[in-house]
Amino acid sequence: MAFFLGTLENGLPVSGADLAPVKLIFDTDIGNDVDDVLALGMIHALQTRGECELLCVTITKDNDQAAPFTDAVNTFYGRGNIPIGVCRSGVTPDAGRFIPLASIKDDDQYRYPHDLVSGKDASDAVTVLRQTLAAASDNSIVIAQVGFSTNLANLLRSEPDSISDLGGIELVKQKVKLLSMMAGAFQQITRASGPPYDHKEYNVIKDIAAAQRIATQWPTPVLWSGFEIGLALPYPHQSIERDFRYVDHHLLSEAYIAYNPPPHDRPTWDLTSVLQVIRPTRGYFDLSLKGTVTVADDGLTTFVQNGNGKHQILKISEEQKARTTEALMLLSSQPPK
């Protein structure tokens, strides 16, 4: 068989005592697209169900409102103490369409409460990553990267310090069991008109050198969810209009509407990487055999099967699409605890 369901081959637990919550780091460019927001809400829903524990959030969008917005989401779900780290790369510095929601006030109070008022007050992402990894048990951490590779590439380059006497690569190798990335494209994309084309995916092209570093130097298994996967799973706009009305103001639905209002069905790119690593045995996706992803200098990604490779890519069949979309929708709209 060319493909198989997620099992021990992808480095994740499948049964028995291994059903403990997934220890998760979420690395995101939140603020550029609303799928990051839905993915973060889904993480909180899965934590409420006892399936994961969100240890920290690190951000690759260099705008001072991204961290307060993230803190507002975490606080909305009752977890406002989750550490947040930021990068200062100068990449995508604009505020975007929805992260200014964090600054909205009703009667002089934040509509969405949060303590972190500016990214200037947040810790450096690499510091937060090193602290989180150093405190973790060996081979216990799963990372979902759904933005640029900037933070994780910088982590690999980090030197021993007061946090850990291990350099970045050694620290990752000791503490991380799996990296799940929404990055790249591994089949040609069909447009409304014109022939299929080779897609150079946004998360890669915004920091090609960092993506190349991850592809060549990351020491643990890596799952890649390509552009084609999220494109195949558009989020039903009817859910945005219907399923978040249990509060007067819901940060996820208001962010979705601010980004692009219904009847727009936004692809669920970032949600796919999260769902697979937290629920690897549910059959939402198939995985390729092992191989190697290469990131070209222009940002084009290719995957070649190789029994010695550390990489796998997500696949999805027509039969899986409806059930997976339903899971993404139900988890994203689950009320806070």
C-alpha cells in the first residue's frame, strides 16, 4: 500500500498508557490568516477534552498586536497564563484585518480580556521555546508549526545558555518527538481557470532560508501538511453564522468575519496540522511513506520517497473529507470550559 493511517510510524502514541494528553507547542503567524485562530480555538477544545496540553504559543508575525490577540484567545478559553513568545524579524509587520479586535473596549473594559497589551512586553520566542523544552521530559513534546519557520530555525541555531547546556539541535533531539508543519505544496494546484500549476506556499516563501533549515537540519520526524490539504477542507461558513452564538461576542467568529465575512468558506490549512498530531489514529488523514522534503531557493517544495527519510506528508481521500470537516467544525466551535 502506498499510504497508511497514522500509527507509531509517525512517532505518536496510539494506545494504552500512551493515551496521555499530547504536550503541545503551537508556533503560528497568527494575524495573517484566520485559520490560525480556528486552529488555536480547536487546541483549547481538545485540551478541555483532556487530549492535549498547550504549553506555549510562539508567534512569527512581527506585529505588536499579535501577542495581545493570542493572549485574548487563550484568556477566552480560560487559559490566560499560557506563555507567549514573539519574534522580531520585520516579516508581515502590518496589523492585518482581525488582530485589532484585541484592543476593542466596551465601557472602558476590553471586550476580550487579556493581560498582555503589546508584543513589546512579550518574551523572545526562542527563549520561550528553550524554557519549555528544557522543562519537559525527554521525547515528550509535539510542535505544530503553522506559520513561517523563523522561530524554529532560530531555535536550531541557539547556543547553550542559562536555560539549558544543550544547543538548539541537541535540545530538540532530546525533547521533541514530532514536528507537524503546515507548509509547502506537494501536488499541483488547480485554479478556476487555466492549467494546474506548481504552488509556492506562503509559509515557506516568507522565510525560505528558515524553511530550508528545518527541511535539512530538524532532527526528529516531521509531518508536512501541504497547501492542497487545507484547500480540500473549506470551513463551512454556516458554522460561523450558527455555532458560535452561545455568547454575545465570540472572538473566533468575529475574527473570521473581520478577515472575510460569510458566505466565504475559508480553507482549513492550519487546523489540519493540529488535528493530525492530537488525534493521529482517528483516520482523518493518510500519511505517505517516509521520504524527504526539499525546499528550493524559490520556495518550491518537493517530496521524494526514501526509506531513510524523516519526513511524511498528509494525504486525504474523498471519503475522509466530510468526516474530517465535521471534526474541524465541531472542535473549533466547542464552547470554552
